[in-house]
Amino acid sequence: MQHTSFYRRTDDGWFSTPLTRGPWDEHAQHGGPPAALVTRAFERAGERAGEFIVARVAFEILRPVPLDLLHVHCEPIKLGRTVERWQATLSCRGTPVLEARALRVLARPGPLSPEQPFTPWPQPNEASELKLRFFRWEVGYHQAVELRVAGGTWGSTPIRVWGRPRVPLVADEPTTPLQALMILADAQSGMGVPLDPLKATFINPDLTVYLERPPVGEWFGFDIRSTASGQGMGLAQSEVRDGQGVVARSAQSLVIVARS
């Protein structure tokens, strides 16, 4: 069966297609699609969802997310006139696998800071293709995203990478720009690896994304710096841009394990 989305909605929850499969375990998902699925809930939650915009999302990945039926439960922490705080749990057959919190702010006209310096990049159609060749199976997340190197060389950082999803997050539903950004943000440590993935794994147990403004378009550029400390931990971080300029900051903690 050819899959054309990361998830399909069912009466019981969210069916995970093989395009969600990550690089380290053929039965576990890449972190990007689950993060985007929870972000979708944050965008839609509450009676005033259309009045608020997401300013920050923080994810804690509690355990590998199985390629299985998922459920999303989203509820408010505190709802104010100009700021809302929400929390969500992604679960698989009753077991929580990911927890997240979102900060939403009221969208309204306001002062604009002076324009910041913005270094142009080659456009995606001018950049060379990047394939995540360390995936050990044919069907997975690496097939469902398109990546282009705008500066640097894969295997070290800093590196600049454009990316976009090739398929919708949810079947028969448009993917919002914020969802598309989240699909890609968790891949920053794979786009800009801290170590040779044939010699070490670098799994992230968390992801935090701060937004400067609502993202636009389908392509997102990650200016990535990743490090491994030599003590079992590391950090992957990016300045993220869209077609209008810098839009977000993204960071992940990394758990570094040498391959035997």
C-alpha cells in the first residue's frame, strides 16, 4: 500500500502510517510527525482558538512513539485575556508517550521592531538535495520530507538546510505552516549531525520551539549547530527562517550513545 500522509484520522484516534518511522527503531516514529500532530491540537483548542497564535511549544518525549494508533488529549492550564497556556498528552493504547505545553498569545496589531540583518540563502530550487542515508529501512520519515543544503556540508555543523514535507500531516487535510515547521524541527539533529550516525546514536528526549511570529509558506530553513560533549549529552539548535525572514528558534537535548 502506498501511503500519502503521516496520519489518517479514524473513529478511534490517529492511525500512524509507515512514513512516520524514524531512523533508530523500525517500530518507532520520528519525533517530527508526533510533535506536529500535538501542535495541530494546540492550534485548534478552545473556543477562542482563532483569536490566538502559538508563541512557544515544548515537548517531552517520554518513550519511543510506536507506529500504532495514537490519541491526543489537550486541555487548558490557564486561560487569560491575552495569554493562554495549554497542555497535551499523546498516548498509545493508554500509555503516555509524549507530553507538551504551549503558550498562545492574543493576535492583535502592535509595535514592530526595527528590521534585523537577514543574510540571503540560495533558494531551495538552487540548493543541492540532502538525503538522510542513515535510515536503515526503505519506508520512513526520510521519504516524506524534501531537504536541500543551502550552506555547509552534511556530516558537520554549522550547516544550512531548507526543508518541506512531501505529504500532508493528516490525510485529506491541509497542513498549516506551523505544523510543517514542527514536522521538520525535530530533524535538525539529523540534518546537522553532531557525530557520524554510523558510530553513535543521538536521540533527543525533548524539543522546544519559540516563534517570533506565525510562520508562512511551505519551505523552512534551519541554520543548525549541533554538539556532542564527550559526556553522553549534546545539543542541537537552529535559527529557523521562512520566505519572509527569521521566524523561530529551535533546540533539542541529545542523548549520545556510541555504537558497539
